[in-house]
Amino acid sequence: MTLDFSTLGHWLQQPLFKVGETPVTLVSLALAVVLVLAIWWLAGALERLLLRAASRGAGAHADNPAHLARLHMVSRLARYTVWVLGTVVVLNYVGLDLSSVALVGGAVAFGLGFGLQNVFSNFISGIIILLEGGLRVGDFVDLESGVRGTVREIAMRYTRVTTNDAIDVLVPNSEFINGRVVNWTFDATYRRMRVPFGVAYGTPKEVVREAAIAAARKIEGVLDDAGHEPTAWLVSYGDSAVNYELVVWADRHLTTSPGGTHARLMWALDDELNARGIEIPFPQRDLHVKSGALEVRLTNP
């Protein structure tokens, strides 16, 4: 059997369907797919190249989280720009005129009809996040859903948040736009933290404050300059204790690991309270047996 190249060429040039007034053949369709995939690969390679080049030239800014976040934003936006412009140019090159409003509207309606609303919403949300700058790579965030950790990547559909337990959580970008987001490292490099504790009634307030301040000064990263001195607040009178809060201003390293910081402050506070003989009260239960019945009475220490 001989292959008739003229027949094959004629068959490949036969229109499969039309987009607007433009006929789409098997050759033009295959060429469009190959070129679009090549553009997308080049966009990813460009992003990696920009990140490597910027990291090598960062110099003194290498340890600056804000500077690194800007590098990530610029490289990611450059990737998206190459994606969009390259795809439009390629499709126009193979004869598909994307300037037609009807074509673009039809494509969007087609995608939304197949359940791509969330994908489209997350993509637009990701672009908004990158352009606004309210959320950057390296920020420590606390989401309404309960996710807490460091932003490692802002991708097309999701943002990767790494918890302090080294667990990566992929959060849809739309959650950052539609929900409440607490950004612990958005602007200032330090934050105020509070550690509640209680002591027995009758303990001198000055001694409690002295112990709390001494505990805070043991922790590296706690500020102790004018306007940011550690202190103790008397906040309430409890059933069995006088309730205080150890109030400190902590640097970025401490605020990005709030659980560990709280534990270190509690450890140091316990040492200082014990060193001064300050009692930490707890409820006590006395058992009394009367006429065969068991009576439980809650008393204060």
C-alpha cells in the first residue's frame, strides 16, 4: 500500500470546525497546542531564571524577607504575563483571532459551564494578592479556617502555607480574599504577645511584676527598649487566683513561632515564680462522708 502524500496533506488541511470566521484544521490545531505548551514552559523557565539571577545579585538583601517577597512577586507576574501574551500571539499566529469579543466570551462561558468557576476565581485572587502586596512570601499568617504558618509560595491556584510542624497546607487563593487573614509580619518587625498566669491571693503585686519582667528578659528576641519594656498586667480576680498577663514585645523570629515562644516564656516564668516562693494556686476538692452519702466540696487553697 502506497502513501498518497497529496491526499494526506489535503486531509490535514480540511477544516475540523470554525472559530468565528476562521477555519481550524488539524495542522493549525496541533501547531497551536505545541506552541502554547512551549510558551508555558518558557514562562516557567523565565521565572526560575529571574529568581536565580535576583538571588545572586541580592547581596545585603539576601536575609530581608520583604526583598525576597518582592523578587517572588516580580518573577511570578512576569511568568503570568508571558503566559497570557505568548498564548495570544501564538493563537493569532496560527489564524485564531482572539480579538473577537464573542470568542473570548464564549470561551469563558464554556469554562465556567464545566465547573471552572473556582479555578478562575483562585487565579484572579492570586493575581490580586501579588499586586496588592498585602500577602507576601515569608509572611506568617493565621487564617479564619485555623491554618497558621509561613507563606512559602503564591501559585496560580493556591498559596502554600508551611506550619511550624513542617506541614505544607495548600490554601485556595480565594480564601485570602474572602476570609479573615491575620498577618503577623505584614509591616512592623515586632509584635506584642501576652502570656496569662495566676498567683495566690495575698502575693505582693510588685514581686509578681518583678518575676515576670525577669522571666521575659531571659528570652532572646524580647524587646527591652523605651516604649517596649516587658511588664505584667493585673487583669482579673479569679475564684482561686489573682490573674495576670506577662506582656512582651517580640521580634519576628519569636512571633513566627508563637507556640514555642509561649512555652519558653512559661518555662522562664515558672522558674522565676518558684525562685521567689510565689505560689501558683489550683482548685482543691475535699471529700466528706456523711450518713453513707458522698459529699464533694470545692474549696480554695
